[in-house]
Amino acid sequence: MGRIPHTIGGEARLFPPPTFAIVPQNHGHCRMKVLIAEDNQNMRQMIRDIIAEPSIELFECSSGIEAIESYEREHPDCVLMDVEMSPVDGITATRVIKKSHPEAKIVIVTQHTDRLTRTAAAEAGADGFVAKDNLLEAKAFVERLFL
């Protein structure tokens, strides 16, 4: 590409063409970080199998306390959070993470799809709600974040 003519103060000059930088939405790292917070090992494996991609770095934990600690340490782009964990449940962990990091993207992934659980998740600041019997929705949410 040649130089671009431009006039400055009545004097014609040639400038190199502008360069454009594509800035990834993934906060400067080349892989998307996803934290799976799920106390059931088999369910964690199932979520991992569905979510796993070369462009995604997965982290796992099995309690709300570990989710809070992992978020502080790893700053993932997305958290897939179970509700029923102990000693700290996923709704409480979501509330704690969102209080410190309102930009956090947290999707509740649970078998409890009743109105009370959905309301509690929304009030805690969850960005999404996915039933465990439809984990492809969780993958779609993660993919929308990365594009």
C-alpha cells in the first residue's frame, strides 16, 4: 500500500497508511479463562467436556469458597457456578465475587430451575442461568463472551 497524500498548513505531505490493531475482548490474554465451580466431579467432567476448546483455559473448583479464591487468583472471563455447594453455596459465592468485581461474568448452572432459585441468582448478580440438562446453553454463553 502506498502513502496517503494529506495537506498540513497548505503544504502537501505523504503519510504512511494507517495501521489498525485488533484488540481482543479477552482482556489481553490469548485464551479465554473459564472457571467451573461444581462440587460433583462427574458433572464437572461433563461441563469440561462440553466447554473444552483449544482457545479456552479451564479452571475447576468444588465449593463456593474455592470459587471466590480462584476468581481472585485467576480473574477468569467467565464462571460457570453451581448453586448447591458447601460450605458456601453458589448464590453466596456469586454475590461475594460480584461485590468485589461487578464486571465478572457468572452463569449459574444448576438442576434447580424453580422461580425462587432464578430470583436468588438474579439478585446475587448472575449474568445467566442454565439448567444442567441443557449444558449447550452454557457453551453458547461462553462463546458469546469470546466473540
